[in-house]
Amino acid sequence: MSLLKRVFPYPLLAIALAAMWLVLNQSVAPFHVVVGLALGASLSRVMLRLDPEPPVIRRPRLILELTGVVLYDILVSNLRMIAIILRFGPGPRSGFVNIPLQLRNRYGLAALATIITSTPGTFWAAYDRRSGVLTIHVLDLHEPAYWAKTVKERYERRLLEVFG
């Protein structure tokens, strides 16, 4: 194992942590850069104890496509939430939707949880590892089948290709 890989076992995580440190301190002074890099290096090493096996990404370019889909969906969902807030009359009809998933990869499931929770009006409520059934809560639930189809076709299909 090279010296660079020993110091930065997860280089993207180390860079992200260092960048977060600089943003939180609102400074790029040499001291803060050095402290940020030291924190990034040391905290990313903790990942070696938590998760020794890095994710295997089979189709990295598909991540960009998925990112575009998610950003679009977040924008549309924000507009829908604004419409709900400004609408007069009865409030939204919320509810839970159970979605059977093929995705079993923990990194893929973590990404899916982040996507669903980042989209306004939805959140990841539960996941049954044995049956593979995901339960999400939707603030404005008109068609449960629409939400199941959206999660499976827009997100799960791409995550299966990325993580296998």
C-alpha cells in the first residue's frame, strides 16, 4: 500500500471533510487549510474501521445522469410544495407507500435513502431487509402506484446499474 493511500485511504472523503472545514470557518488561511487537511486525513481513516470494503461502482457515468434526474425531481417537488402551501381549501392527503425493491446493495440503499429524503414532501420511513420492502411517506399522496413507479424506474433502476 502506497504512502499516499495510507494517509488518505478515502481521498474524496478527506477532500470533502477538508472543504467542509474551510466552509465552516469561512477562511482559506494557511492554518485552516492545514487543519482541514489534517482533519480530513484523520477522520477519513476512521472509515477503515467502520467499513473496510469500499463500494464497487460499475457505471460511474450513470451517476451524473442520476444526479440530473434527482436535481430535476427536487426542483419539481419544491414547486409542488409551494403550490400546496399557497393552495386554499383542504390540506394535502398524506400517506405511506410500500415499494418492493430489487436493490440490496447497502451503498445503493444509502443513496436511495438520501435521494428520497432530499426530495421535499417525501421521506424514507422504513426498510425491511428480509423482504426488501421500502416504506416511504408522501405528503401529497394521490396515486401510490405513481410513487412506486417513480422510485423503481427513476432511481432504483439506475442505482442497480451503478452498484449492481
